[in-house]
Amino acid sequence: MRGADWRQEEPFGDVSRESRVPKNHPLRPIRKIVDQALAGLSSAFDAIHADCGRPSIAPEPLIRALLLQVLYSIRSERRPIEQLDGNLLCRWFVGLSVDAPVWHHATFSKNRGRLFGAAVIGQLFHRVLAEAERKGLTSDEHFSVDGTRIEAWASMKSFRPRDGDGDGSQGGGRNAERDFRGERRTNATHASRTDPDARLYRRGKGEESKLCYLAHALMENRNGLIVDVALMHAEGRAEREAALSMLERLPHAKPVTLGAERGCDTRDGVRACRALRVTPHVAQNGSGRRSALDGRTTRHEGDRISQRVRKRIEEAFGWIKTVGLARKVRVRGLARVASQVLLSFTAYNLVPIRNLLAEAA
């Protein structure tokens, strides 16, 4: 017997969000880790809110919504609100009740500046990592470092002379035609009007120059988790400077190894690593320039292992660009871009931590 097409128009009634989420859903362990990390950020949230006035939207559900946006590659600002309005799974993860009103889409824009500008995302990143360290999922001896290019949310037409003359615009409107033929543009003479912190950069000869930032990550070699992130202006020696700064922040009481690309195979870089009690497992330069490494490092099997394992850091870069919304960020300014990249790496770490904890159970 065919059932009738009965449509319920009454309110939900007594509906439990918890009962609607499968017990083995992959978001359950991620929600647990995120809640533990957010519980320790109460003082940081108090510092960025006033003591008086009308209560704001709680920062915890906003951060959960931002993580959900990264995990599911939701690029639009309105799309997460649509999902929260009709998806019980999203409501459960964010922490909204079934009949709770959904925020306006401008809520993300208004609160992102507050959350991104107060280093809250950085504290969240380190608290999630601390949970992995407590479970013994990270290594304190072997690390790898690498960098990648993060495209800025700025058009090449916005890269104009600093003195304001000779921008070459043809026609009216804010998106006027530009003719770049025969024009020499450098970071010393030009700057982006849209994002002044972005720099014109290219990865190698013959490649296209783009307005971008450079994101550098430090990976532990046991399970490939990202333990530190540094976002810098796109400059020639940024990778070596970022690697050394992250190594200085790394608390280690015993010698460690660091795998890196051949760009770090310089005398100054190798000398600085050894001064920090770090063994540089760096790919040797093969362009005719003499390598700064000698047999003290290259004769050990650990050097070859580090050269093989360090390539796993490309998995993290690939994830944040294809899934984590970091290929071309939609925020401007060095501080906000750094927070957005940290948020993407936080979401990236949550996935392998969840899988590793499930295997250990």
C-alpha cells in the first residue's frame, strides 16, 4: 500500500540534535577536540569583549562555524548560514538548538576582524596541537620545514606606482583597462592599493608573478602534523628566516633534525641551525654552488630518511589550498591572512588527529 504524501507543517517539537547525528560520524571526535580547545580560551574571549553593553554572539559557535566552513570548503559567506538554517548536523556541530534563530551572514564579517586580530586563532591552533602532544602523536626530535605561496585577494590592476602617477588606466570606472606592456613594476616602486601588505612574487624564472604572501610550516615527522606556522611578506630569503624563527620558538632540550629544501643549503643557514642544536638535513645544492654540508651530516642514514619524509609537508599545503580555502585568501592584511592560514592548518591537523585517535582506540 502506497503511503500518503503527508507534509508536517507543525513545529519540530521535542527533537534532539544528538539523536540525529550518527554515533560514528567523523565530526564527533573533531567536535570533542575543538570543545576541549575552546574551553581553555575563555580568558582570551573575555579580553576582546567589553564588560558592558548588549551581549554579543558567543565566540565559540562562531569559531566552530568557521572551522566547519573550512572542513567542507564552503567559500561563500551566505552558504554556511543556509546550512545552519536547515541542516541539523551543522546546528549540532556549531552548538545551535533546533529552534534557535540563525545569524545574519554579515556576522562573519563583523566578528572575523575581532577574532583574527586578537591572536585567538593562534591560541586555538596550539591548544589543538597540545591535545595531540598529550596523546603522544607528535615527535620532539625530527622536523621538516617548507613554504608555499598564498595568493592575495588583490588584482594586478591594483598594483600601481607608490607616487600615484602613471597608473596607465584607460577609461572610467574602478575596473578600468590597463596596459602593462613595457612597464617595469617592482615592489620598491609599486604597491597594491587593495592590499598593501601583498608583494609581487614569482617562484622561478619563466613563471607568472602574482601578488601573494609566503606561508611557512614546521612539520613533525612522526605523523605529519603541523606544529608551527609563519606567514611573511613574499621576499627572497623569507624561507630561511621563517625556518630559523620557528626553530627558535621550538622548545627542545635535546638535539633535533630539520629537513628542508636546497634553498636552505647556505653557510649562514647551516651555521645558524647548528647554533640552535639542530642538525640540518637539507637537500644539497646541485646548481654548481658548493654545498654547505659535509660528511658529518650526509653520511648518516637519518639524512636520507629526512629527505624522504619531509615531502609529506606538501600534503598539508595541498590540503589547505584545495580544501582549506587558502589557495587565494578572502581577507586582506598580513595579520588577517595569517589568522586565516592558521585556521586552515588547524582544520588540517584535526583530520589526522581524529584518524590517529580512532586507530589507537
